[in-house]
Amino acid sequence: MMDRRTFIGSTVTLVATVSLPANAQSVGKVWRIGYIGSAPLTDPEQARIWGTFLETLRSFGYIEGQNLAFEMRFSKGNIERYPALAAELVRLNVDVIVVGSAPGARAAKEVTATIPIVMAGTSDPVGAGLVASLAHPGGNITGVADYQVDLIPKRLELLKTVATQATRVANLFGNFGGFDAAKLAALDTEQDAAAHSLGVTLLRFQMNTPQDFDATTAAVVREHPDALLLSPNPTNFILRHELAAFALKQRIPTMAARREEALAGMLMSYGPSLADLARHVAIYVDKIFKGSKPAELPVEQPTKFELVINMKTAKALGLAIPQSLLLRADEIIQ
């Protein structure tokens, strides 16, 4: 996706002594990966995740600048750009396309039935119509599903553990899952039921692009919510620093979906590890390079989840974090 920045500076020495797999040693073969993401990899946390992907590929013998090259394309928060970006990668005839969102996966699938596609960060690939089933994807697409929408009740429960008096929770979301109206309505009903069981009313605010930030946050302020719940999507991730600053200014405790969002200043986050997802994507890329067909590779589900608590934010908001929750945390930011 567009301009490539090199974040991992691991210098590979004694290359001649490295034992590479047969396919990685193919004389003159440079494997080309097309990548479609939401934003350029410009901060340390994105670099860390990308670094995990590169390091995993390196463990299989693929070394950027030697037998591995990337074509990087970014939507910059505009989902309407995905079809053109995917078409460009198809014209370049890359060996595999890696995508970090459902819109990216859908766009790639619509322009090629032959180039393998490996997806990550897709909440429900079956419900979104990307694969036939998790066990037997069919077609040319596979990867890792994160089923983030299923975690919203759990995030609400964790949020209420800290914001015990919260009864009105603002939910910032965007339809990046590729769901139709019926699926979205069913998700809303399920989430409303979970919220009701906790004595909470969800107030929904849709924010599809970074350009919607001012209008959306102004609408949130007018509703005076007790807490903020961020649904996992590219826009919320891109704007994580701005949203954290907004929540702190409004003194609203916030539950997010990604570790990186808690690091940006959200009170808490709970969800799959992005670094772990990146590792599994690299494993699937290797399998495809070695001859496996996406149709035969089951869509994996996340195995590592992270609860991250930002104690600096808790202190700024005057909130006490229960010891029981601290003991459950995978990471505590002081």
C-alpha cells in the first residue's frame, strides 16, 4: 500500500549460512505480497505489529530485500478507496494479497478469483459473505477472524466493573464488517439485551471516516453519556489518540477493543492480540507460498486475548480499579 517505511532494522548477517526452505531458495524468485490497510505504518505500535509479521516470515526464510518484496496500499480511513487499491494490486500480479479489514477483503475478492487473499481483523467472515464456512472457506480467501462483535457484551461487563454507576454508554461504531441490514439489526438486538442485563442503555454513534470526528464527538457531548465504548474498526483505531484525549477532556471512562488504544490513553481495552493475528497471517502466507490453497486452509480464530488497563488514565479520572480486575489484566500501564 503506498509509501513503504522500514520499521524493523534487524540486520541479517551471515546470510549465506541461513538454511532457507526450498521454495524460498528458488533461484531468482522474489515473493511479492500486496498489503491493503487502513493507515500508513507510522507509529511505534503499528511498527511492532508489522515487525511481528516480518519476523515470522523471516523465520520461514523470507527476507525483505532478498527474496521478499511488498506492495503497500492504504485507504487512509476512506473505505471507498479499497476497490481501486485492490484492483491495482491485481494488475501488479502479486503472489498474495494480505488485508486488514472486511472492506479490504471484500474489495480484493471482487477483483480476483485467482490471487490468494489472507485476511485479518475480520469480525465475521461467514456473516459478511467472504467465505463459505470457517472450516472450508472455498474460493481464494482465508485467514484469521477476530469475531470482535461477539466481545461487546464482555467489554460492557468489564467497563461496568470500573464505572459502576454508568447507565448510559455511548457506542462509537462503523459498519466495517460488511454486514447487511438484517445482520446489523440482529447484532444491535443482541448487544442491547446484553446492555440491559447490566442496567445500561447503549447510545449509538456512527463514525465511518476520520472526517466525521468533530461532528460525532459533538453529538456524544450533547448526550452526556456516563462512559464510552469503542467498537473495533479502522476509524476508531486511526483516531485512537484523538478519541483518548476527547474522553479524558470530557472525563468519560472508555473501553476499547485493542491494546494499542489503551496505550493511546483509553481507560481499558479487551480483545485479540494484533501481534498474534499478524503472526498467524504470516504462517498462512508461508503455507500458500509452499503450495497450499486458501480454499483448503480453515479460517482460524484468535487464541490470545488481552485485557489492558491504563492506570494513568484511571488516576486522571479519579477511578479506583478493583484489585480483582487488576489481577486479571494482561498488562497494566502505569
